[in-house]
Amino acid sequence: MVMTSLNAATTARPAPTVGTVPSADPVLRVPPASPAVAAAYFGASLAFHADVYDVASALAADGDPGFVVVDSRSTASWDQGHIPGAVHLPTALIPEQAARLLDPAVPVVTYCWGPGCNGATRAALALAQLGYQVKEMLGGFAYWAREGFAYETRQGGGRRTADPLTAPADDADCGC
């Protein structure tokens, strides 16, 4: 429904013009959606996605974060590094193992390697089809490590220095 509204909103308005010539600006060649349509779209996006910083903050806070984190990668990838406390559930095994490993009353946050991988999206779809409430963690394990959060490997724990291009240099709130 949101996409229908978004398509109608973006195609119903004429392209920005300079005089009588349509804009050559690739950003505005297709005009932005109306504020109401944009609010609906971005609000819906937040229902489907969580970012690394927010997941880490919720996991670090005292008490139950209210969700479980699922690593949807292979065992070899899990062994290379994973989020502490995450449940290892490769996407291909979700249909046969989800009921044994996950409480259907607890929302799930899936992750995979990173932005160039849609494994977390496929895992989220598989879980949603089984009736789980689910969000995908944007950035995946790559951004978890790049932002300097602790991780576990088969050999033990680790933590990298945060990349100042992806995380606050002083460990303060990112301001997002």
C-alpha cells in the first residue's frame, strides 16, 4: 500500500523545471514524494530495520532487550566472528530449527555479513513466514565490527577500534 501511494505521489507531480526544460539534475529528475507519503514510507522502514548502534545499545543495557539476535550465516562464518549472545540459525535451517531455538513471542533481529549481502533479508522473510516478528539489522556483522563492538570467534573474543568514518570517535551517542 505504501509503495502504491509512493508511486502515485512521485509520478503525479511534474519534474522540476528551469524555465520550461525538465531538470537535468539526477537527484530531482524524479521529484521527492510528498511529506505525508515520505513519512509513511520512512515510518514503515523503521518497522523493518534496526541499526547496529541501536542493537548494541539495547544489548548493553541492563535487563532484557526485548528481542533476540539471529546470525543467519554459515557455521564457518559464525566461527570467524559473531555478536555475543546471538543465536546461530543459518537461513537454510530456519524452517526446521526456528521453533526449537526461538520463542515466537520474542521479536527477532536478523543479521548476515553486511550491506552487500541479503542473507539477513532472506532470513527475516523465512522467519516472518513462520509467524515471527522480525527486523533486519542494517550493516550486518561488518558494521558491528567496524563500529568497535565486541564480538566472539571460535578462538575467543575480540574488539576492533571503531572506524571513525562509521562510528563516533569518542564513543558518544551517534546523534542519529
